[in-house]
Amino acid sequence: MRPAVASSADLDVGAAPALALVAGEVSGDLLAARLMAGLAPRLPGVRYSGIGGPRMLEQGLVSDVPMDTLTVRGLLPVLLRYRELKGIQDRLRDRLLAERPAAFIGADYPGFNLGLEQQLRAAGIPTVHFVGPQIWAWRRARIKKIQRAVSHMLVIFPFEEAIYREAGVPVTYIGHPLAETIPLQPDVAGARRALGIPVDATVVTVMPGSRMAEIKYLAEPFVRAVRLLAARDASLRFIAPMAGERQKAYFRQVVAQAGLQDVPLTLVDGASHDCIAAADAVLAASGTATLEVALFKKPMAIAYKVLPAEWMIIRHMGYLPWIGLPNILAREFLVPEFLQHAATPEALADALWFQLTEENNRARLRERFTEMHHGLLRDSARASADAVLRVIGR
């Protein structure tokens, strides 16, 4: 059962030490929870408050609002909810300025966290930002705000360390927590047994994202691609992990509106890692899931779609030719990417078919993804905890 969200009044403000954390999405919740687990034995009696998800709550976070309240993707959706999100930020800022935690730790979610960090740091509260914003991909001018907002940056990709060091931002490369939680050699048979899938089946895993905006734009082309693949090979098994009941209901609604209820796609509650481990190939929304797929050594195709007006804005803001994390880390198109209008069912189905059937490509990807896994593998909980302890002088 998910722990209840509590208010700051539930905290014993007389105890010490206290740390504040904010995560706005599932990936940040995972990152922050690992940091909290690394800190707890080294800071007896530590109290955590802020905003976070179920993993952070399990580590003892007292969350002012449910993390889902902050979860929003894209420039225009953020603008539509600006007053609501700003109100949450202001209330949290005022509480933290009154309570003065030993440090504030922002777990990703830079649009919200950097603004909060800037205000807290100006008031003398040390700030740590966990996962450097992707200034190497777009919005490079954001480094100036980071210089003002962040006392110490924790980065999860090795090439990021030099970027922040050159900008004068104290930085520590801590490795990527997913490289620790995902085994170097996934248990494919075990994952299939857990999901009730025959061990000898050919499995395609479909991952349309955890955010509603992703599902809105990707559910229909993804399911149509499944229909095309099923027509090529009726023995294929298709599964799609759903991040929660809201996402599953919304996915079904999009599929029903498109008249695609008959497509042989099984929705799975959570269990995303089992679904990836069980797969022979994966169709994934751009984001952290693509790195998870790479760490599981699976061939994939990546898709990205947003509101057309938003696409007109952001397509001119990127600095790199890649959007998928595996391709960014490899500095080449290891796996195909389909952006906006290119993310058609036909193109996605063709790409998945290639990933399923070309053995030389599959072997090459396993080798490259294994190298990538080793490069990201560190004791991230300890490394991030060490950095936070240095910041607070412990």
C-alpha cells in the first residue's frame, strides 16, 4: 500500500538533522530514494520533507503534496498549470525558509527545482541538484541560472562532469543508479515466468510513457504498429507496462477512441523491468525508459511526439542530433529514433521488425549496451551521500 501523504505539521521539528527533497517524476523518485537510503545510516535520526513519490515515502519522506501533482510534460502544459505549480513552489519555499533544513536536494525536475533552489541558496540554505539538466542537449543558457542556484551538482553521465566544472559549478559524477539496479545479465526466463509468458515466445514490449501527455500522443501509433506487426507474425506476444491505474485507464481510452480494442496487446500493472527483461525488442517513448532498455541489452525503437505547436518551438532548440539516451551516450544512432510526424505506425513497425529479425544487429547492440552498462556502474547511493555530507559539513 502506498504510504499516505503527510503535512509538514507532522514533522518533529525539534529533531535533527533535516533535509528537504523534491522529485516531480518517477525517475526522480527513484534517484532521490537511493540517495536517501545511502544517507540514512550515516545521519541517524535524519528527517526528510518536501515532495516525492512512493519510493521516497518508503524512505521516510513527509510529502507536502502527492508527487503526481507536479508531473507534467511539455512547455505548453506547464504554461497552462503555471499558477498552480508556482503556488506549490511558493508555499514550499516559505516553509523551508522558516524551518531551514541542512540542505535542499532537487531530484531532476529542473523547471521547478532550479527556481526553488535559487531562492533557498540566496537565503543561505545549501542546495544540491541531483541529475544535471540536459544543457548539453538544449537550453545551454540555463547554466547561468545553475551557477546561481546550485551549491553542488550530482551528475549521472560521465561526460557531464567536465561541462559543469568548466562552468565553475562544483560537481560529482556518481554513476547512474539504474546501472546498479539492472543486472548485467538479465534473467529473461525468470521475467517471462513472472509475467506468465512462454519462455520460447517472441515478445515485443510497448512503452508509451508514464506521463499522460506521452500516452496521449503515442498510444495510438504504438498500438497501430502492434497491429501491423501482429499481421506479419501472428505468434508474436505484445505487452505494455502501465505506470499506474490512471495511466492504464487513459491508455485504454485513447485506444478505444481509435477503435483499436481488438489489437492483441496485454497491459501489465507496473513490472516495467520484468516487461523489458522479457522482451526480444522494445518500442519506447523517449526518456529514461530508453536507458533502461539499453541496460537490459534489448534492441529498440524510440519515438517522441508532442503538441504540434510545441514541436514548432522545441525543434529549433536542440544542440544534438539524437534524443534517445542510448544514442546520446554512444554519440551515434545505435537505435532508430522517430520524431513527431515521422513516428508513424508503419515506420515503427518496420523498425521493430528489423530489431526482431536482424541477428547481426542484435549482437552488436548487446555488445555496445554492455559496454555502456559498465561505464555507468558506480555505487551511486554512497557517492551521492558522500557529496551531500560534504555540502552540509558532516
